[in-house]
Amino acid sequence: MQERLAKLNKIREMGVEPYGNKFVRSHNFKQLLEDFKENKEVRVSGRIMALRGHGKAGFLDIQDINDRMQVYVKKDNLSEDNFLLFKNLDIGDIIGLEGSLFITRKEEKSIKAANLFLLSKSLKPLPEKWHGLKDTEIRYRRRCLDLITNSSAKRVFLTRSKIINQIREFLKQREFIEVETPMLQSLAGGAKAKPFVTHYNSLNCDVYLRIAPELYLKRLLVGGLEKIYELNRSFRNEGISAVHNPEFTMLEVYESYADYKDMMRLSEELIIDLANRIYNSENVEWRGKQISLKPPWARVPFYDTLKKETGIDFQDKNLDFKKAAMKLGVVLNEDLSPSDILNNIFDKFVQPKLIEPTFVTDYPTFLCPLARAKKDMPQISERFEVFVGGQELANGYSELNDPLEQRRRFEEQGGEIDEDFLAALEQGMPPAGGLGIGIDRLIMLLTNKNSIREVLLFPQLKPLKG
């Protein structure tokens, strides 16, 4: 770093500003490599990733967002000041240059530099010159270095952007409109989770970072917006793991006059469309296995698959859930509700085996306070969850639009009731289907990553001491 600071001073003594201004490029490297024409005049920029050669000539490898190109620098082709600038460059510096395209003796597509511009002097050397950044902890904490040195990491986040753009395009083609709902809410509703609490000084009241946008989106159905979605950030003050981050991205979709079967079809079509757009295939690789997304996906009722994997009929009215869980070796806390126990058993015995795309359907109504119950079987709800690769990716149901039944379920749950939401339901909400997809987990599947931290630019980490 001291050597780089000394070079910085030399550059300033030359009258060159080491932190330059706007630089207009004629091309990016991808364009040049795809449509390469010798002697073509170009104006490009990027970060120096390699420096080779001394004396009167040398080579630079320059990297932009997509590709690298080799640059040939020769004293005879530059002004004296410009060549002196070259001698004070380092790996990591960001430069612009003007020059012409040519092919080297080794038949490598390159640029012959005619003029160099220093745009940003790097004062710290890059890690692991030839092998990229390997330490996962540092990669997550210093994501900028990870993106510079690991092309695979950069590809993941470029793919993430492509996926999100395609989700919007997919829904736009089906006449859904994108909406935005509050992140700060007076009541934390729409899901069962522990919220983050903050204080609103102007109103002198506590508010919550949203755990889900569902109850606000349903208000919009009441207002007559019939096909809506939100790509939203939600927050849950709970554990961190390979598949959980306290801040995460969800897609929630609602369609008036539809039901859970329509949402099953929509989720299936959306995920297949994304795979085709990214891989031009309905197969994805996941943890060394090829998973086919070809429809139709399997459909299995919740109680049936639970009985198949545990040998216990959880629909038995005389069954003691706690005793059943203990018999199965499921660790229990004293404050766990029957719904928590059932979910824990499902997570342990069923979910890991759902590798091929599967709709688990017909959940018990007591697990689904916001879902419509089946008309002929009120103990079963019109709900499904999507599992691929042993992970839950999506959740959907026919929305409960009966305000009296919704109030009864809220009261049964306990806690503060969202009267504003119930007032909206009392105005009349059309029958509707709703769908929620965990975007981070979906991207994990589509990029074959085992940890959610690999698909979040800035995952939540434990603060460093000192």
C-alpha cells in the first residue's frame, strides 16, 4: 500500500488527477469480442487485472462487467507522459484507453493502446492474484472484492437480475400490474413470524418492518385491482441459516376470481419459463443431480405424504401430537403449538425427500388462517406449497374472503387484530387466488447454490468484534 501511495504522489506531480471524471466508452468488451474487426478504433474502460512486461512495452488485462481483453502498451505508441503514467499503474487500477484492435502473434484478440486515462487509483492490492477470493467469510463481508476476483460470483448476481426482470416480463404478459405496499406497518400481519420493531418519532408509536405484504395487497383486491403483484422486501427477526436471512425478497401475486389451482398452474409455468430463459432447458442441476421441471408436477396431499413417511395418521382426532413427535425423535420446546409441532415433523420427515417438483396440497385448515376451507371438508384448506430440491419455494391458496370467518380465526389465534384489514374485507373482496414465491431460494435453485448467502449481495452477518 505504501508503494501505491508513492505512485499516487508521482501521478499527482505529473499533473494527472488520479480519480478521474466521466469517461464515454464506444464499446464494451463483449461487443468487441463478438464483432471483432482489426484496426477498428475503440474507446474502452475497466479494471486492470494483470500487468505483464517491463521496459518499453507491456501488456494489461482489463476487465469490465462481462469480459476481459488484453491491451498492448508500447512506448513508441504513447506520449512520454502517457507512458510514464503506464509505469505507475497497478493491478486493481481503473483506467480508460483509446486504441485500435489487432490480433497478436499468439492469435489473441487485443487492443493496441494509443492513449491512457487513469480513472481511479487502487490503494490496496487485490487478494489472490491468480485464484480469486476463497475465504467465504471475507467473500460475504467484502462483496466488492468477491465480484472483482470471482467471475462465478458475478455471474450469479447477473443471473439474479435477469431472473427478476423475466419475472416482471412474465407477469406483464399476463396483464398483472406491479404495486408497492408499506414496509413500515402498524401491525405485523400476513404471516406467523417475529417482527423487527422500530419507533416512529413523529407519531410517537412503535411500528414494524413488514413480515409479509399480504394484508395490504388484499386491500387492493377490495379496491378493484384485479391482477396484482409485488416484488417485496420482507423482514423476520428470526434465525440465520443456509436457507434463511432476516431480510429477504418475496414475490406475492393475487388474482381476483381465481383460486389455488390457478395459482398452482401460474407457479409451475413461471418457474419453467425461468429455467428455459436461463438454460434453454426444463432441467436444472441441483447438488449434483439433474432435476426435470417438465410438467405436470406431482401433487400429493399433506396428510397422505406425512403418513407415508412417518407411519402415523395425523388426522386421527385422538392423536396426541406431542407424544407422536417424541416417538419420532423430534425435539420439542414447551411453547410449541400443535401447528408448530406438525410443521416440524413435516420439515424433518417429508420435505428433504421432495426433490422432484412437487405440489403438497390439502393442508389442515388450522395451519392456514388466511386460506379458504374446502366446502365439503372444512377441516382442509385450499392451499398448496411447492417443493423442489428438498426446499420450499412457494406457497399459495384460495384466499379467505369471508370477513366473519376471518375475524373468528384471528380471535382463535390470539394477539392484536388488524381491524383495518377486516373493515376492508367487510366492503367485499372478490374470490381470489394468491401466490408467494421465495425469490432468494428460487435463485439458489436456478444457480445451483447451497447457501442463501451466495445469492444475496449483502447477507446478514454477525458483527466483527473490535
